Amino acid sequence: MTAQLETDTTVIKALRKLRMPATQRNRELGLLVFALIITTAAVVLVQLGARGEIDPTFLTYCGGLAVLSLALHIVNRFCARDADPFVVPIGTLLTGLGIAMIYRLDIADEVSGWSSLGLRQLAWATLAVLGAIVVVIFLRNYRVLFRYTYLFGVGGILLLLLPFVPGLGVEAGADVWVSIGGVFSFQPGELAKICLAIFFAGYLVRTREALTSVGTKFLGITWPKARQLGPLLVIWAISMGIIVLQRDLGTGILIFGMFVATLYVATGKTSWVIIGVVLAVSGALAAARVLPYVGARFDNWLDAFNPAYVNGSSYQLVSGIFGLAHGGLIGTGWGLGRPDLTPLAHNDYILPSLGEELGLVGVFAVLALYMVFVSRGIRVGIAGQDDFGKLLATGLSFTLALQVFIMVGGVTRLIPLTGLTMPFLAAGGSSLIANFLIIAILLRISDAVRSRPRVVIG
């Protein structure tokens, strides 16, 4: 009887492995093809709207990226058969829309060849997808990252310090860029956030019991003991150091927010969130009073339309707002607006650029894509088999969500503008590579979850 039950169980598992992965991968393939069709249509419409003719050369380059995206899908079929089917198509679609808009801005600026940011973004996207393929192939078990928790922590800190190394740092406003040989430049902070996410997840798995011990109860909330505030205060001090020394408000807020979110998931205590928000707000207000560049951003935010600022420091913010207003509900159409009038429209202000030509409907569609991406990542984390995978998936997903909120809030004047980039959309290789590495890690975690599920995942 026992032998028969074991045989039946083996057969059921074998049938499940034959059916379910095929269903997930077929769903991924369908969504990926749909994403590639939309991307191609966007590039064609940009060419017709801005040039009045189709340029087959750039479309050929885009075709090469499409082939690589399909290659990532094929790798998933063999190496991550049970992985989430949504993250790759969404990442591909957002990247494609970003490339189309950057290419549209290149046309407006009459830039072509390797000098064009659109062609460079295609090259960076190629490297990003290749990086994701490498991670999916060789990171067979994401739990191996847990062994190197503190090594990733040290690596993250060293990456943040790279811009201060003589001969590597680049003078470009905030000290966040590193240049190698004067030819290759990148933002080490983008990779640092992944290293720190791994460190936070591993560290909190090891120390969660100490952080969840009973503390003082006040106003219906259990507050941690004073000695338990040490890790939070250390990360807060590091974040403030980034804001002060690197003059990078966005990265400081992002890293601290990622730690608070991971800490909340690890402990389940609302008090940590409240304390984290209080520390973040107090730090930002103190920085606004002490640091001139932070104070200027608060002034531009609070009084953006002041004539004293409009022609100077707040011109970019006001120009982006007028661009969104010009787009209205349905936009001017691809290639028919004037997003190039806004400074750094390809980077900091790529969302207003899309909003001008795609309208409010297009902006909502883009935000919906981010929402689905983040929800899938958090869903993977909630269903995780082990605490490390749960914290890592949730931390990475929340980091991307927080980055989107900070950028959207900044360009719409909901909050002060920071120096972050819009994930997948904005021009910049280091950000794009980091985001595709996040996709690869989520694929690996979701594959492990579905291979031995603890709860049912749709």
C-alpha cells in the first residue's frame, strides 16, 4: 500500500512538472511577444511622427535586442521552468518604451550614431539581458547568497565609496559616478542597492528573534527596546552620510527605505515603520536646513512657480509640468510633442516626456506595469519557502516601488525632486543592468517557490 502511494505521488509530481512549467513558460512567451510588438510599434510611430519615414537600421538594432529577450525566455524554459511569467515581459516592455522615447529625443536633438543616447541604451540593454541570462544559468540556488551575507554588506559599502577613490570619481553634481579610463562610466550605487538588499535579508534572518522581543506597549503599539534601535540607527547614519558626503538625496532615502521595509517584513512590527518614517523626515528636514543643495530642492518644490526660480533652478520642474499638461488625456502622439524642451528629458524627466506624447492614459498604463511587476515580486516573497528568500524578494520589489514613487512624486511636485532614475525607462546603463539583475534574482526565487510550493500561487 505504501509503495503504491509513493508511486502515485511520483507520477503526480512528474505530470505536474510536465504541465505547469509549460503553462507558465507559454504564458511568458505570449506576453513577451506582445511586449515586443508594442515596442516595435512605438519605434515605428516615433520615426513616422518625428521624421515622416521609417529607418530600418534602428529597427534592426531593436530586433537584436528582441532576439536576446527571447533567448532569456528560452533559458528560463530549461533553467527556471517554474519561474514567474510576468517579470521578463514587463521589464522588456518598459525597457522598450524607454528606448523608443530616448530615440525620439535623439531625433529632436539631431543626434545620430554612437553619440545618440538611444543607440547607447540599446547597447546597455543588450548587456543587461545578457547579465540576467548569466545569473539565471549559474545561480542554481539563490540560497547560496545567504552564506555571503556580510561579504555583500561590505561590497555594498565599498561600491558606495568608489566615487571618492582618486582617479575614479567623476565631478558631476552628486558624487555618484565612477569613470574607468575616461571612457566607461557607471553608478556603483545601482549595484550597491542589490548587494545591500542581500545583506539586509541575510542579517535580519539571523537577528530577527532579537528584534522581535517584547518591548514597551504604548498607544496600542509595541515599541522596541532602546538597545534594539542600533541597526536602524546605523543604517540611518549611513544614509545621512550618503546625503551629506555624496550629495545624493535619492540613494540615501532609497537605502534607508529598503532597510525599514525589510525590517517590517522580518518582524511584523508597525513600530519599526513609524520610527523609520520619523527618522527619515527628521533627517530630510535637517539636511534641508544645513545642506544648500537639499534646501534648494525644497525651495523649488514649495515655490516652483516663483519668478525668481522659474528661469533658474526650478525651470526643469516647471517645464516638465507644462509638458504633462500639454499631453493632456491622450497625448500628442509619438514624435509629435516637444519633450526635448525639458532639460534631461531622457533621464530624470523621461516620465513627463512619455506623458506629453502618450497622455495621462499612457502614464497610467506605465504605472500599472510597475504595479504588476512589484506585486508579482511581493507575491513571490510572501509565498517563499524560507525567510531569506521572502525578505530578499520583498526587499528588492519594494526598492523598485519606492524608486518609482520617489521619481513620479518628484516630477509631479508631490515631493522634492531627487537624483534617482526611473527603473527600466531612463537612460543609463548601470541602472538598467541592476534592474535586470533584480529580474534574474526574482526568477530564481520564484522558480524555487513553485518547484516546492508552500502555498498555491496563481
